[in-house]
Amino acid sequence: MTSPAQPSAQGHVSGGFRHEFGGVARELRSALSECLAAAGALGLPPQELARRLGLDKMLTWKVSKLVAREDPFTWAQHVPGSAAWRKLGEALRRHGAPPPPCERLAQAAAAFDAMVCRHVGDRATLHAVVSGLTPRAHAGLLLESRRQAFKGNSSSLGVQAETQLATYIVSRNAEHGGLADMLQVGGMVGFRTLRGDVRWPLFQRTQWTGSGQASREAMGQPLDPELLDRDCFPWLAEFSSAPLPSVEVTPSEHGLRYVLSPSSIGLTGAVDCIYGLRVAQVGPVRRSDSERTSEFGVNLLTPVARMQLDLFVERDLEWERLPEYVLVSRIHGGVDGPMDAAVTIPSAETVVDLGSGLAGSASAHLPRYGALMASVFGRAGLEPERFSGCRLSMEVPPIPATALLRHRLAE
């Protein structure tokens, strides 16, 4: 559960690109504003500007975005192409803009295209670079990229699922108050294969110590007491498909791997696989020299339409209300290793406060989630009102990756 403090993985960003992009883009916006003002058209709404200049509404909508926003990182994807700039320049000249500002605009547009060619090659790559540098301002671009990846990964890998769930419930250990217990609930809803021969690894159970070492002893026990002495998937059968899907359990270097056997193609073979684990004395509740943070994550290895990661923490642990969120790539290695050198993936999503108890935890993507949480808290003998919850939800998350909620332990 815990890990020593580590520097966040940061991608190297070219200062040269940032500097030149900012300078060229601001000159383009300034030249455009001057030219529009010279034609008496600065500040007009997009539709009025289209009527005044006799231009396409989409072009004037883009032009209005450039003029209205000071930060060029928020409008880079709206910059018109060279043919559109020529049409705009001709229209502005016809409506009274003198040659000097029109020439300045043409030169600024050409400089922008030259900057794009020099640094990134084309506009599509420019949009990817800019959205990665400022994810909150380009949530739509990032989402569209992930949607395309979801379609491609589903086709290539031959599997997909509606929702991947991971929920952690952290409480103080009854015998050792300085240690925490953890309940882990997870699974796939609406998992289906697109080819008949696919065996798919659903989950890898691995528990990491603060020193970055794997510990099989810390992997926990099934929540269902009937499964305690059985070597099988830790089902929560009431919330899984009936009959239960066939899952093979195989050992791995650092834990256990659960592999779903082949099934019927498409919706007729779709299954829900929900599991529950209890891990006692998983880690300390207070900060020390070797244990400074507590991390709870979900490994994203399957194309899914939606990921939901919830964390419920007993309030008397006195942890921060909301944890830090980080999304890291697993492209350079599997889930069998700690993330001391992981690459951060840009993301616009934020952690949402669910309040106290279970009232705020309803999920539009998991209709039975309320009943599931009530059952899990009941099995463990825990009172939901003593806990505060938070949620990270993401549409079509990238793969392979790990989404992490990271709490700094209390002093």
C-alpha cells in the first residue's frame, strides 16, 4: 500500500518549442487583431463577421477563437490553414484593411506554418503536442485521441469491456492502531471477446512494500469466507455473471495472474467479473522516514469504455481529504515492477469528492454499485458513515497504463 517518497515522473519538454510557439502564435493573434480592427470588424460575433466579410461561418468561428483568447495554447487547434488565411486576407482588403496590416497578417500566418513544419511536421502532431502540454485546456482533444485508440486496441487485441472498476476501503487495524487494513473490490463489467480464441489476463495480484519489493504474503484473502481455503478467483458471486465464467489461476514472479478462458464472441458471451479481497495490516497510517505516501491504483491493460477508481478512507486516519492523481504509462514494462521511472500520461480528469458515507457514490455506469458497496462494508463489519470517499472516473482510458491515487500519510 505504501511507498517511499519519489520524484514525479516528468517528460522532458523542449524549451525551444515552447518559446518559439508562444512568440509566433502571439504575433499571429496580434496581426489578426490589427487587421480586423482596420476593417472595422474586430469584436464582431462569428455569425456577424461571416455576414460582414462574406466568409464561411466555420472560418470566422476559428478567427473569433484566436482573437478572444490570450493563451495561444488554448487556440492552437483552431488556427486556419493557408488557403483560409488567403480568403480572409482578401475579404479584409475588400472591406478597407490597408496593405501593411494585411501583409503583416500574411507573414505571421506563414511564420506559424514554418514553425509547425520545423518543430512537429504537421498540424495533427501540433495538436497532440499542445494538448499534452496543457491537458486541462484540451480535454476534448485528449478524449478523442483515446477514443480512436480504444477502437484500434479493441480490434487488434480482440477484447473490450464496458467498465473497469477498482475500489479501495482503508480503515485502522483493530489490534495495531498504527497499521491500516484494506478492502479491495475490482473487476470488469460487460467484458466480451471479439474473437473466439482469446484467453485474456483479467488481473494481476501484486502487493508492493515501501522499499519497492513485491510481497506475496500481503496479497490478502478473499472477502467471501467460502473461498478462503480454495485456490480460485476471489469472486463476489452475487455481483458477477451466473454461471461464473471460467478463470485460470497461474503464478507469476510477484503474485498471481487470473486468466479468463475463451468464450462466445460479442454480447452473447459478455460477462461480469467482480472480486473482493481483504488485506490486514497492509501498511502504516502515519508518515515515517521510509513510508511517506500511500498509493492505490488500477492497472489499465484492457480496452474499456469507462474506468472508475474509488477510495474510501476512515476519517480518523486524518489523511488529506483528496489524494493526488497521476496516470503513468506501462509501455516500457509490465505490472510486475514498481513505478520509479514511469512516464506520466497527460490527463484532464480530476478526483471528485464523494462526501461521507455512500450517499454520493452512485454510479451511472454501474447500476448495482450501491448494493455492492453496502454488501462489502457489511461483510467487513464497517460503518460507511465513518468513511470519506473520492472518485476518479475516465472515459476510454489509455492502455497499458496505471491510474494512481496517492495520499501523503499524516504526520
